[in-house]
Amino acid sequence: MGSVKDYFSSLGSGIASLLKGMQVTGKEFVTPKITELYPEDRETVHVPERFRAILNLKYDADGNHKCIACGICERNCPNGTIQLTTKMVDTADGKKKRKLDNYQYDLGSCTFCQLCVTSCPQDALEFKNDFEQAVFTRDKLVKKLNYLPEKEEPAPTPEQLAKIQAEREAKIAAAKAAMAAKKAAEAAAADKTEIATGNDKTEINIEK
């Protein structure tokens, strides 16, 4: 008797669930449909500015970017999406400087977490909302973000060269003076040691 009661109880709950689902389906069936005209309306379609579609390296009007190749974005990326290649160049003041050579970004493995953007100390990165990135092969999703040629470091002027030479000579002179002072101090300390040793020997002879 109990099994028959359970059977009809489960049958009733199943019918109630079915009717509820049909109610939702019927409501959607009579709801007016909205047809998207994409890609015909791609010129007027509104894409939110905060929509993250692809990483971009910021360039100014003169074709310069602010990336200093520090590698923070590469280290913070959880999927290894970013790979930087750097090079060392000589600056106008005669020093060595690390510079960006190749900024490689794999859109196919990007999770759009924006850790690279928020952690960049130079504010050199941003996400664009250009979502049309469909390709036929995955290798085309690997993009070079520094697409403009890297500019060479400006050649030092004669004034800068003279200043560099003067600073270099000043450093050499300071190093020589420090070395001479150190040797003089060591010689003075050695003389004091010899005098103290001689006094000890004199005292020993007197006691004898």
C-alpha cells in the first residue's frame, strides 16, 4: 500500500514540475524576439568600455611607449601569457639601460584577469574592447604588442660627452685619493705598532 502511495506522490510532483517548466517555455514562446544584426551593425553596436578583449601596449602620439621592460607583468601573469625579450643599450650618459625588444602576448591563453595592467608601475598596458579576434589557427593569436619599431637611444651631445668625461675623471681622482689615504693610514698604524714593540723591548732590557 505504501509503495502505491509513493508512486502516485512522485507522479504528482513530476507532473507539477513539468507544468512549471511548460509555463516558463510558454512565456518565452510569446515574448517578442530581438534579432541581432551583427556583423551588419558593427559600426553602431555598443561595446562597453570596460569589456576586456585584448591586451594593448599604450603608445603616445609620437609613437613612444612607457614600458621599461621590468618584467613585472610577465611574472604576475598566472598563465604565462606574456613573454618579454629585452636588450641592453648604451644611454647618453654612458650607462647601460635595459630596453624592450619584443613584447609577446598569447591571446589564446589569456584569462583577462588584468593583473598585468594593475601591477604595471608605468601604466603602460591596457585592455581594449575589440572583441573581433576570430582566427583559423592558434598561432595567429600570439601577437607582438610593440608593433612599432623601437627607437634608438639619442646620441650624446659634445656637452654631455664632456660632462661624462669630467665625472669619470672625478671618480678616478676620488678613488686614487681614497686609496692613498688608506695606504697612509695603514703606514701610520704600522709605525705605531713598531714604536710600541720597540718600547716593549726597551722595558724588557731595563728589567734585566
